Amino acid sequence: MLARWWTSLASLKLTLVIFILFLLSVVLVYISELSPGWILALPFLLFALNLSAAITTNPKFRRQTGLLVFHLALLTLVLLLAASRLSYLKGSLEITEDEAFDGLLTDYEAGPLHPWHLDEVHFTQLTFTIDYDPGLNRGRTRSEVLWLDENGQPHESIIGDHHALIIAGYRFYTTHNKGFAPTFAWLPKGASTPQQGSIHLPAYPAHEFQQALDWTIPGSRQRIWTQLVLEQTVLDENRPSIFRAPERYHLVMRFDGQRRELHPGESLQFDEGRLTFVGLKTWMGYQVFYDWTIPWLLGACVVAILALGWHYRQKWAARPWLAGDEDEGTGR
């Protein structure tokens, strides 16, 4: 009975049902907010079961080595795709110039079996520049980072949109998302050591005329509306430009019905403490990607292609397409 059940799993009708299930899974991922990991992994696992049954029950595979190797490579490919959907991660983060990555992502999607070892990633954002052609067409991004390898040794690298920083299997790519980050020092009332941090204004130049943010000072109840006023042109749409922090700027601060303008070094006094505007930095947005199966998927694809080529070469060599003179008049 078990053998009959296993043979039924090799049915081509079941294969068709699995393909339909996979199509429905893709549609479900797009129209819902569910994690695509397990939803897409399920049809891959069912197809692997279907293919395993076909390989072990069909005697044709045992007689034709090339065909057997092709289907074994295909089985490996399907299992790797399932593993990929269960363990992958795709996310994003924003990090301020001179700031160290703290292991937190702005948003992400991940498979249910993702190993989560972002705590092994250590790098600091140094300076970065972005070239712009006339018309504000974004060109090359050069982001300089200081990172530590698995032995704690420091290294410096320049990464971009197509050149990743790879640490602990995670790949970090720069994106078009970047902007300005006013930096502040907050000295709570009664404290002797100020706390320093920054806020990320909306992306620039995508939100060039919306460089404002309503935020609350950490550890307090004081809310402040902050606007960055640029006193010089950062990106000129009529000539080549480079994105970087400007030299001339100030902040407009609104709080408790008051309006104040702050330049670097100036402060605001509140009942809960003193807030000092330190200066203006920039922040860079990164895309993070993790998938350990990629090199194995490539290897399985190469083996499958070579095995299929081997199979058809043997088949054609045994039965040539063009017959000899003895076949004349047979209609072949």
C-alpha cells in the first residue's frame, strides 16, 4: 500500500495541481500582508516530493544517466528554493554619518527560519558623496564605511548601488534614499553629561521643499517641529553637482507656541533640560539582503543544464535526425 501511495505521488496530474497552487501562492503574497516565506515554500516542498517520487518510480531515469542527473539537479534546485524562502531576509535601514550600525532595521521581510545574526555585523558610516548630472539625474554613489571582520580587524571599503558590503552573509547596498540629519546634544536637568543624537529629515532631493519633522526629545515630553533652511544651492539641476552637507544653513524650531531660529552651537532651554544644535550631517539609506542559497542555486542550475545537454547529445547520437539512403521514400 505504501508503494502504491508513493507511486501516486509521481502523477503528472499532481504536478499540474502543484503549479496551480504555486500561482495562487504568488497572487496571495501580492494581495495580502502575509510573509511570503512559508507561503511560497509550501508549493516548492510539494513539488520536491512529487519529483522525488517520479525519480524513484520511473525506470527510464535509471536507464538514462543524463536524464537522472538532470532531475536530481532539478530536485536540488527546488529544495534550495524552498530553503531560500524560509531563511531569506530583505530589509532597509538609515544610518547617520559617523554613526555605527546598531543591528536594527527600519523595515524588513524575512523567512520564518532566518538565523538572525545581525548582531555579528559591525560597521560605521563614514562620509559619502553622490554624483548628479544636469536635470538632477542621480549618478554614482560612493559610500565609505569602516567595518570589522570576524577577527575584529578594521577595514575600510567604498560601496555603492552595485558593490555591496558583505558581512556575516548580509549584503548592504546603497540606495537613492538619503538626506540631511541635524545633530543635537541634550542635557537633561540635573545631569552632567549630554546625550548626543540626530534626526533624519525627509529624503533629499525627493522632498526638497519638505525638509521638516515633528519629533520628541528622547527621555522627555517636549515636542518640537524642526525645519532645515538651506542658505545655498545643494544640487544644481543645470550643471553637474555632488550631494553633500551644505556649509550654510540654519534651523527653524517651533515649540509651545514659540518660534526660534538656531545656528550651530546655539541652544534652547526647557524645563526638562537644554537642547543644543551641534551641526548638520547626512544620512544614507541601505538595502539589506541575505540568502545563503544563491551560490548553490547557481551550481544546481549549471549541473542541470550540463546534464540535459549530455542527455540530448546521447539521444541524438544514437538516433540521428537524418537517416541514410535506405530511408528514401519512407516519408521520414
